Amino acid sequence: MAKAKEAVTYTDKSAFHGLGLPDADDLVLRADLLGKIAEIIKARRLTQAKAAELMGMDQPRVSALLNGKISKFSTDRLLTALSDLGQDVELKITPSKRAKGRLRIAA
């Protein structure tokens, strides 16, 4: 029995946008923040236990963070974690050239 062909959609946006998720912009932002935190932990050669201590969370929560469990973390918590890791975090608000603005990280 032959399989039916599935339609493939290509996008230049994120997978979250490609899936049509209503909160895609926020998910992209949180994914970027998770990635930056993981990058810092790796660069500083922190154990999960030490990273947990610095960020005020337990080790299983750091494990969830490092494994990309995006639904377990709010944007606010991730920003606080970056601060706890000794990072200055600045939010810059500027007028958008589009009808809807975008959320992004510039590092």
C-alpha cells in the first residue's frame, strides 16, 4: 500500500511560526534566552549544582533548562537567571517598521 504524500511548508521564520503557534514570538524569545544561559553555563564550566546555586533553583530545574524544557520557564525567570549568572540585561524598545513589532535578543 502506497503512502499518501504529505504537504511540506517552508518558512524563513522559526519552527514555532511554521507550526502556526499563537505565542510563537514568545517561544522564540524564551528559546534564545535558554540557549544563552546554556552557553554561559558551558563557557564557565559550571556544574548543574553550581549553576543551580547561582540561579536560585534546584539542580533538576537546571537540567530541565539545559534540556530545552521551554514550557517550564517564563521570560521573566530566564531574564532573572541571566542576571544571577552575572549578565547585564537591557530591554530596548523602538518603533517597529512593521504593523506588529518583534521580540528578539541582540547579544
